[in-house]
Amino acid sequence: MKLKIRDKDIQFIYYFFATMMVISMVAACYKKFFQHADQFDLSAFYTFFVMMLFARFYYAIQYVLEKIEQINRRERQRQLDFEAKTKTQS
């Protein structure tokens, strides 16, 4: 079963990860300034940032994957044609 993802779903996911990214940045700042942490722990921030980028560029990623699949099919067919041609010549 193929998952049906609509534009509204992608937009919701994008804003969700953007919100979580801001919240994680605020939490890191709170720990640094009010709990006197040694350094910023931005691992959650970067995780949400990357997920937000994936949501933002969902259609571009799908387009690239489809183009790669087309190239793969074309190359596989070329290889099969080449093998069939060499078998008939032998």
C-alpha cells in the first residue's frame, strides 16, 4: 500500500518541525543561561532542522528519486539488450 501524502500534510509536518526546532533552541538557551550548563546542546535543534528540510523539499526529493529510477531502468534495459546482442553473435 502506498502512502498518500497531501500538501496539507506536508505543510503541517513542516510547521510542526519548525515549531519543535524553535522550542528546542529555547530549551537549550534556558539550560545554558539559567541552569548554567557548560555548553549548548543543540542536537535536538539540528535533528528537527534536518527533518524540517526533508519536509520542505519533499517534492524535490521525490522528483530526484524518480529520475534516478528512470536512469536505472534505462541502464538496466541497455545492459539486457547488450547481453542479448552478444549471445546472438556468439
